[in-house]
Amino acid sequence: MQRLFLSLFLLGLASSCKHLGEDSSEKMVKGQKVDPEDPIAAHTVSIMDPDPEIGQYCSAVLLARDVLLTAAHCFNDKSRRAYAFFGTAYNPKLSMKQQPLIKVRRIAVHTQYSQEKGDNYDSKIADAARPEDLVSPGRPLYDIALAYLDERIPDTYQPTPLAGGAVDLINGEITTAGFGCTTTICRGKTNILRKVSMRYVKTFPEASMVALTSGQRSGSCSGDSGGPDFIDEGGILRVFALVSTGPDACEAGLSVDTLIEPYKGWIDQAISAVRSGRRGASYTLTEF
């Protein structure tokens, strides 16, 4: 989603760091690198175009062994190709055949998703610097999508369990993961999976979204969109939300994310459709 800046100079430098623009998504500012043995690594992937001029532009979580759950705004730019990278560090110097890249064959986007509505909400929270500055979108943004893969994924990856509606976000341990930028002024892609600890701020039930904060100069940024918000429930990582948007400054450590629980019915319908290519009223299918 679009990040606005206080000067034309900064705007020029940061034009590649947007949530809903040409280079959509959110990255991990000052996040900790995820070890390949970390359970988070077994659930989180990057969405990218192998063209070095484009590269990584979103993150996603493995919903099933052939389906990814991610943000709808990741697919605003129809000219970009979509591949899923299965690893913790992508090397642009290696060929596609030398790395675990799997082509996305089909996507299902919620039919009520609107880039215009997302942009309008972005403008409302653009200058937010504190948790209390975050306002509700007022209604759902429907920023959710599924991506279908028809090739075998690495055996080390496993589908992520989804959290239930009674999840304790106030007292629970929350971790956000993604492959995004490490500063607001994004001078290039790091292509590295990172994670950062977050805290619950408030829920916007009328919009099916949740506000999170790191409480410090760290958090999600451009390239992390669609990445998972995990909560630890008795040693089991469960996904309860997806990175969606936030203020212009990634260093504000604030994020407004899409809750998954309200969309479970939609997911059940769309997961069958994205596999079969069957059309429906609640989702829009696109072939790659």
C-alpha cells in the first residue's frame, strides 16, 4: 500500500517501497534472520518475479502443500510473473533451476477486494507514529488471496495450522515473518526471511483487521505483505493474520493486518476453486 513521504527527494528514493503500488508488499525492518531449522522457515515463502529488475515483491504462508495464503494486493500489477521461493535466502546470481522456485499456476482473489479502497485507507494512516494514531478502515478491505502450485514442494515445508477465533492475542507471543525491505527507503531487495516480535494493539472487528506494534524501531515493511502473523499456542505456531498495510514509515513499527478467522468460509470455497479452476461469485481467478 502506498507510502507517502514529506519531501520529493525522499519520495523518489522510496518509490519502490509501497504496499499497493508497483512494488507492493511489506519488509522486516531490523528483523532477525530466520534460521532454516526454525519452524517459521517451514511455513513461510517469498513471492517473486525471477526478473532481476523486479525480484521479490511479497511474502506468503503455506496453507496446504499446493496452496499459499497471501495478500490480494500482491497481484495488483498484472505484468509481473509469480513464483514461490522455498528457502530462507534467495540468490539472484543463481539460475531458476539452481534454486527451489515453483511457478504459481493460478490465483484466487476475493471479489470484494479493491485497490482504490486500500489506497484510501493508506492515506488515513500514512503519518501514524503511535498505536493510538491508527484508525479503523471502517469496513473490510478483503485483502486476501490464494495461490495454487502444481509442482512438488520441498519436503521440509509443512502447511501452517490456522488459529481459532478464541486466540489470546493480548497475552500470546506474536511473531511476524517476511522477506521484505529492511528500511523505509528501500534501496534494494534483501531476499532474506526475517522475523520480528510484535504486540497486540487493538482489533477492528468491523473491518476484520488487527493492529500490531513492535514497540520499537522495527517491524514489517515493503515486501512483507501477505506474510504471516504467528501466535505460539503451547509450542505450536498458528497463523492468525496476514501482513496488509501500515504507516509510511516502516520504522514506526506499526502494522494493520488482515485477520484470517473471518475469512475461513471464503478460504474453504476458494481453495477448491483455485485447484480446479472452477469459477465462483466470491473470488476472481487468474491463470499464470
